[in-house]
Amino acid sequence: MNKKLMGLGVFSFLFGLVLFLLTFQIKDFAAIGVGAKFFPRIAGFGFIILSLVFLLQAFAKSNTEQPKTKQNCNTPAVLLSMFLLIVYLAAISSLGYIIASTLYIFLQIRLLHKGQTQHYLQYALLSVISATVTYLLFVKVFGVMIPAGLLG
């Protein structure tokens, strides 16, 4: 049995369950049927399903044990990615969603494509377009308040 997959499955299940249960404390203010509870509930349910996949893989690998091979894990990139996410979450309230998301997406793409040919213009366009479209989707379609920051 793969203990790492088993641990990841249990953690994902508990995280998804807690996330799903906490959505019952969210108050809806949206004028349409999809409110603030909708996406956190989907995320919680998704984590629960993902945990079941991890647990099934852990039990399946116990039957077919393979010799251990060294996995390629880039620890500095993982830590930098976590740092970027924390800075992004802190910057949303002051910079606003569009600016903070654009910067975060651009830097995250650069980090993930490290060692490959960098296409800065494509990264910038993708970052601006995806941040703007998601902002408009949530504000105009779903009626969810998102920090406008410097642009508001």
C-alpha cells in the first residue's frame, strides 16, 4: 500500500468535507440562482471525489508493488509557487483582483515554464485576458463582489 497516496487521500477527503460543510455558513447576496456558496461547494465535492481516486490508487498499487524510483521533484519551485500564492492572496485587497491576478498568472506561468523558451507576450496576453474574463464573469454574470483595487 502506498502510504503517501493514502495520506493524500485522507487529507483531501477531510479538506473537502470541511470545505463543503463550511459552505452552509456562507450568506448568499446574489440576485441570481448561483450565489457565493456555489463554487466552494463544487470545490469541496471535487476534493472528496479526488480523495476517492487517491485512495483507490493507493489500494491498487498495494497489489502491484513496483520498485521505488527517484521522483523528479523541484522543491524550490514548489516553495516559490506557494510563496507566490500567499503574496497573491495578500495583494488582492490592495491591488484589486484584475491586477493581482494578472501578475500572479504571469509569474506562475514563468515559473512553470522555467528552462523552456519564454514567450513573454503570450504569457502577458493570457494573464490579462483570463483575469479580466473571470472578473467580468463573477461581477456581471454572477453578481459577486470582487475587490476592484486600484482600478475601482
